[in-house]
Amino acid sequence: MRIQADKLKDAMRNAGVSIDDLASAIDRPGITVSSALRNWLAGKGEPRVRREDLDHLSEALACAPKDIAIFMSASRMQPSSARKARLVVDLIRGARVDEAVDTLKFCNKRAAKMVLKTLKTAIADAELADADVGMLRVTHTHVDEGPGVRRFRPKDRGRSHPYRKYQSHIVVGVEEVA
């Protein structure tokens, strides 16, 4: 899950809360909370938002966690090239969640199963935050290249030729849109 900077700023403005007030609401050892809040307000994802942080922020702002967060799910080291997985991910970007699930179930690409698992994980995270599943949309999707595994294939006269097995990192984010 990731905090959306613009929605957090709007919620702070509506509640009349400053960064120092929010910092006192979050109790997380090991980090400087005020600098973490500034990073989140700047749209940076570090340090990662924990479930407890989101709950404390939503209590301090008097809003629901689904109002300030986007629910992300990542699936790493998937055995498919990034180019092939991007074709599948482009099919569901911007679609309602139920339409995206149906599209992926009937898509005959190998990467569709991997994207479907990632999407279902993001939906489950949103459900834990009391988001209405009927109002969820796929708002954020991207596929990055993972490390290629080098292999060798035997060729004529005792030679070997290298080839790579490609991997990809699939990221899907859902958000409740009115």
C-alpha cells in the first residue's frame, strides 16, 4: 500500500492538522516520523507505509484509510519477459476490478495468470481497509525487467551458445474511485 500525496494534503487541509500533529499520532520506532511524513507528502514511497501507520494517520485525520491510500501489490521474479507481461497489463489499466478479473481469466497469454494473482492480492489488501470492491479501479500498473538467468545450449562440434531466460516484476495498484 502507498499513501497518495495529494489526497493526504487535502485530508490535512480539511482536518486542519499540521505535520507535527500527525507525527505525534504515529508511534513507530526506528524512523524519524516527521521526515517520513514529509517524504510521503512529496510522493516518495520511502519509508514504506505500514498498516499501523495508515490506521494512525486515518484516525488523526478523521477519515477512512481507503481515502488516502492506493493498494499496491507486487509479484517479483515472474518467469515471463517484461515485454510480454506489459501486453497483458495494458489490457486492465483503468478498468473496474470485476472487468479486469474477467478479462484476465479469459486472456490466453501465459502472463495473465501472474497478473491475475497480483490483482487479487491488491483487491484483498483493499478489502482489509474496508474499501467497496464494486467501486475499485485498477489505477496503477507497470512491469519492470527482472534479472535474466543465463543458460547455455549445446551446439555442433562441442560448442555451446548462451541464451537468457527473462524474468519480470509485476506491480498492480487499485484504488476506490467514486
